[in-house]
Amino acid sequence: AQSVTQLDSQVPVFEEAPVELRCNYSSSVSVYLFWYVQYPNQGLQLLLKYLSGSTLVKSINGFEAEFNKSQTSFHLRKPSVHISDTAEYFCAVSYNQGGKLIFGQGTELSVKP
Amino acid sequence: NAGVTQTPKFRILKIGQSMTLQCTQDMNHNYMYWYRQDPGMGLKLIYYSVGAGITDKGEVPNGYNVSRSTTEDFPLRLELAAPSQTSVYFCASVPKGGVRRVTEAFFGQGTRLTVV
């Protein structure tokens, strides 16, 4: 069965420290990868996505993720986090054009001063 | 544009009661989805629709029903509420892309449902 695994349920870090949130997915011929962010009591917002082309994708607020086909991973990184990055982050995969998403369990990022 | 609108935002139901969670999108998206979110479990797909008049089961459809009479609306029906249906429910929509075009999902703000 198709699946997405986020290896860390909670990641506490200090402000201005680097962070990596890990995501692995079950292998497929073609795959489309997404990171969504959920702030408290809100819906999910797209952070970044990989559809094709360059394996390194970046968001406007400093996050980046790299698609690694051999390791079936799509880890999310940020070199220096802010308090405002505190949120839950979801990795998601789509295996076709219809957009049906399979989500990981989520990683709660907690940035402390 | 309002995007994806869900109502109500909060609801408490008694066991055995019924209710409908409303979802409306004004972006003319073809695809619509209902997910439930439980702590530590991520989001699980309940039902989805690829267009008006077409619906299909997702990963966790038991206890729910849907209909899609228009492109805009995709209500989720709980017929006999059970405590296991206590969750946060999200509706999402996706535009129909062309060949090899995969686009992002747009989510509503969620409905927090408690069954007691």
C-alpha cells in the first residue's frame, strides 16, 4: 500500500537553530510531493511542492526540500528557524494527476526562544 | 474569492444523532475531498469526488456518506454519530489540471466535531 512516513512526531528547537523534518514515501514510478503547514486552529496551507525538474525546491519563507528518488525521501529543512515557524508540518504524496493526497502523520515543530 | 468554506466550525453531537458538514468552494474546482484529522495520525481520506455526480470512497468511509450534486458543494453526512467520529474534518478542493499537471489542494478551515 502507498504510504508516507514522517519519522519524528515532535521536533523542539531553539530559535535561529537549523532544523530538518524527515519524510519518506513508498516507491512509485512517478510521484508528486508536498509539504503542508498547519498553524494552530487553522487549515492546511501549501508550503512547497515537487512535481518535476530540479530536485531542490524552496518556499518564500526560507524552507527548502530535496527530492531524493534513490532514498524515497523528501526532507524539509530550514537553516535558521523563527518563533513564528512553530506549527505542525505534513508531508504528502500524490501518485496521479487527480490530486488525491496521502499524508504522513505530521511533525510538530516547536521553536523556543 | 472565499476559497473553500466549511460550516459549522464547531459542533457537539450526542451518540446516535445525525448531521451534515457543509463544504463549498467558489473556484470551480473539479476535485473535492473530505479528510479527518486525528492526533498523531495525520489526515485520512474519507470520500472524494472528481466532478458533479461522481463520488468514491477513500481510506476511512465507514459511518459517512457524501453527495456531489453541483461543482461547488460537497456535503459530508454522518447518519448515526459515534464517539469514534470525534475528530477535525477538513474539506479540500483541487483544480483539474492538464496532462502531467498536478496542482495543489486548497483546504477549508476545518470543522471540529465532538460526539458525546
